[in-house]
Amino acid sequence: MPRKREIGSTDQIERSILTIRGQRVMLDDDLAIVYGVPTKRLNEQVRRNIRRFPSDFSFLLTREEFTNLKSQFATSSLGWGGKRKPPRAFTEHGAVMAASVLNTPVAVQASIEVVRAFVRLRQFLVGHAELARKVAELEAKYADHNKKIATVFEAIRQLMKPPEKAGRIGFAAPEKPAM
């Protein structure tokens, strides 16, 4: 009997969102849990309505992506009850479309939470992009200052050096001839 996990809150959903092929996605297992259906049923409905799932809504992971994912999350091996086929990944739009083909009250309500999770994640990433842009601006603005500060410190070091031993300062009187 498969173990039962629950993903209910927006925070929990956000943690199940992965980046694959440069897209934010949820895997079929996690989406099925959110929608309260077996993964098999979710994938069955997707196959029956495949025209509603273009490649920018849903895609199957390649064997290589699947292998990388298994090693990343340390899932069980094929011989010990692990997933045998690469999972299907759903983008935000694919997750909403999956709710519409499942058409259960739980799926409809859960799709709202899934959309909220994707939106919060997008807002979070936009905030980080803005911060990264500002840091880059500051680095560019003050890059020249670093050179100037280094020059000032070098001048201070030169001033702090003890003076070189100088000869006698002043007028030297000629020596008197001996008498």
C-alpha cells in the first residue's frame, strides 16, 4: 500500500515546485496528492485529454532527468518499489488544466492553492532579481572608488614611513686652520 502524504498549504505546495528545463513545475505525484487523487488517475485523465496539455503545460521527464531527480531526492531503486517510469511535470497552466480534467471539488479548490503558490514563488523571484540588479548597480558605481581608496591608503602608508636618515641640516662652518 503506498504511503499517504498530504500537501495542503500554499507553503507546502511551494516546496514541491521544482525547476526543470528552466520552468517551474510540479511533478505528477505531488500534484495528485494536492488534488486528492491517485497519481495513476491523474496521468490517466491527462492521457485521455492530451490535446489540453501542450508541451508548455506538461511534459514527461527524460530518463536522464528522471535519474538526476532520483539521485537528488534519494528515492528508492526500481527493484524496491520506486517509480518505474519518468514522471510527468506540470507547469502552472498545466496544473490548472489538470484540475479541470479531474473535475472534482477537491481538485478545483486545490488548483486555487497551486496557482497561489506559483504566483508567490514568481513574486519572490522577481524581488530577488530586483535586489541583484541593485547590487550590480552599486558594484558598478563604486568599482572606481575602490581604486581611489587604495591610492589614498598607499599615500597614508608612505606618510607613515619613518623618514630616511638625513645628513646634518644647517650651515656648516669651515674648519679653522690649526695654529
